[in-house]
Amino acid sequence: MSPTKGDDRSSGSKTAPAVGEHLIEPSASMVTYDSYLKVRDLIELQKPLSNPEQHDETLFIIIHQVYELWFRQILHEVGHSIAALERNELLSFLRSLKRVNTIQQLLVQQVGILETMTPTDFNQFREQLNPASGFQSWQFRILEFRMGAKDRGYLKFFRTNPHAQAKLEAALNEPTLYDWFLRYLSRRGFAIPKAVLERDVSQLHEPNAAIKQIFFDVYRDVDRNYDLYMTLEAMIDVDEQFTMWRYRHIAMVERMIGNRMGTGGSSGVNYLSQTLSKRFFPEIWQLRNDFGGAYGQLHRTQPSS
């Protein structure tokens, strides 16, 4: 038998199959990796301001651009989760929350990449950024609004950006994720107070004792309310991850610039530290205060089987 292609019998060895043997050679009209992902556009979006250009400024830009892409995806998931609640599809809601939580974990990890810069390296180009600042991220602010941290005072920072201000106004006047969840519970027969269901959604949600009691009852009988128990835990996971990201960001900022003023005019670390108290789902946090006392007592007084 004569040697076949790719099989060099005469030398007693075999050669590897030709590279790309089964790959399609795309024509100009076909969708390609580059055209679909707009790779050329992406890699031209990094425009350092330092002159002479500082090596670490490219890293700084890319990290923050990636943050904005992930904010976009989280907003996409929040929209999907709200639609799921409107359709009474709790499992789909949970799936979106899990994805948001996983993305948030990645956002926290990305801070470590920024910390590969030394304070000296960062300060080589930091002054060029004035007055740009992270608090001017309109996507993150929309995300806070949609999750529940409403604050009309932020709108003034976007007056020169009509596109962003219009989106912020819309998010400010829309029900939050928490509002939609409480409406879902109402449709399931839980006694959500009318004042909560008909509240002014442009304002912060005020903690409500009746809501906390409903959640308390869910935790008191987990087996009967397991779907809601898992949902409340998933919601607090997301809320907690926001706090973890804020804390990690604060620690990184202090590591880089100490207690100096932020580029946007804020007090820097002192300003950022104030954001650690933000909570999107306050009653889920508040009921934790009852677990050691009343919760344990309730279980002890249940009749034995």
C-alpha cells in the first residue's frame, strides 16, 4: 500500500494533519470573529492622556472600560429579572440574580489587577484625569437607581450629557427591582401594605415592619416557603456583593492616594466610605436582628410531631 497524505511511511513517522483542515475560510460577506465583536473598534478605544504616555494608563483605561461593559450586562440582567417577576417566573428571576452575583464577584477580583500599579505609577498620570471621576459613571448610577438606591441629587452631575440624564431620569421614576418583587409577593397572596405598593417610586423605599414580618415568617418555615427563602438569600447575596465591591474599591483607593481629594472633587476615601451603608433590600437585612432571639423562641415553641 502506498503512503497516504499526512502519513510518511517512508521515514517511519507520521505528520500532524494540516492546520485548519476543517476550518472555513470566510469570505468578505461572512460574519467573522472580528466583525461580530468589533475587535478593531474595541482596541482603538484606549486613548491615554499622559504625555509622554505612561505605561499603566492603558491598564487603567481598560479596567474601567471593562467595568462599564459588565455594568451594561448587569443592567441587562436586571431588566430580564424584572420581566420574569412580571410573568410570575420566580426560577427565571433567580437565574438572573445568580448571574449578577457571579459578575459581581468578577468585578471585585478586577480590583486586584488595578493594584498591580504602584501609587507612584498611578500618580504619573492621575492629574490628567481631573475632573473625571468614577462617581460620574451613569451606568452604575442607573444600576443603583434600578436596584433601589434612589437619589435625585446625582442628576446635576450629568447636565452636560443629555443622553445619560434622560436615562437617569427614567430610572429614577421607574419601580425598582425590590418594588417589582414586593408586587409579585402581593399577587401570591402576601399582605404587602397598600402604602408600599403605591409608594412614590422616585424616592428611597422606607423599611416597613409588615414586610419584615412577612420575610420573618418565610425564614421561620423554610420547608413550606423554600422558593421564597432561596430568593431572599439570592437577593441578599447580590446586595452583599455590592458592599464587597464598594469596600474593595475603597481599600484600593486608599492604597493608591491615601486620604487625598478625589479627581472629581469628592473627599476621596471619606466620601466613598459613606456609600458602605447603602442597602437595596433593607428588611431582608433587618430581620437578621431577630434570628438569635425571637426566631429561636418561635422554633422552640413549635409542637413536637
